[in-house]
Amino acid sequence: MFDSVGWGEILVLIVAGLFILGPERLPEAAAWLGRNVRKVREFANGARQQLKEEMGSDFEQFQKPLEDLRQLRNFDPRRAVTQHLFDGDPDPLGINGLSGGSTKPNGYPAATGPAAKAEPETLKPGEKPPVDPDAT
């Protein structure tokens, strides 16, 4: 029932009710509201049950379009466009394969063998790093 109302809105309503009704009448008003919401929910469930009993198997035919409309509420246009353009490929640009994959970022295959797996030596304390004159 409170799908579109968040906790922030509920808190604002409680504070507004506290100022409008006062602390002595607020519990009574909340109990009245709870009873009436419960009655409305029971009426809706009863009407749904009665409709289901009277219509029989035709009820499911009418319920299917309503379920489709509920799914449209969760529609994400960004995901739909991405899925349509890239045929559902979760990584269309190959970004996830960049870290430790079989291809380098430039698209060429990564080097294999013992030389490719060797890590560079770490510098010892006080040692200066090597200088590459072509890089500077």
C-alpha cells in the first residue's frame, strides 16, 4: 500500500499530525486511520474474491494485462536501449576484460610465458628509480 510513499513522507505526516492534532488526540486519530485502512483492505480483498468466484476462469484473462501493466512500472529505459543495441551483451565495449584478461587495452593479445608473468623488482630503501630519457 505504501509503495509510492517513503519513510520521509511518513515522518513528515506524523510531525504534521502532531502539530495539527496535538499529542493527546494523535493516538486516537492513528487508531481510527488504522481501523479504516484495514476495513478498506478487507473490502478490496472481498471484492476481488467475489469477482474471482463469479468470473471463474475468465478472471485470469483479465488479470494478465494488469500484470503486464505492473511490469511496466519497473521499466528501465536505459537497460532496454542497451539490451536492444548490444543484443543483451553485458559488456559491449569489453571494459570488464581489461583487468587481467587475455587482451591488452589496445586490443592486441597479452603476452604469455614466464617473462610476461614476472613482476618488476622493487626498489630497495634509498635506491633511486631508473631514468628513461626517452620518456621525459
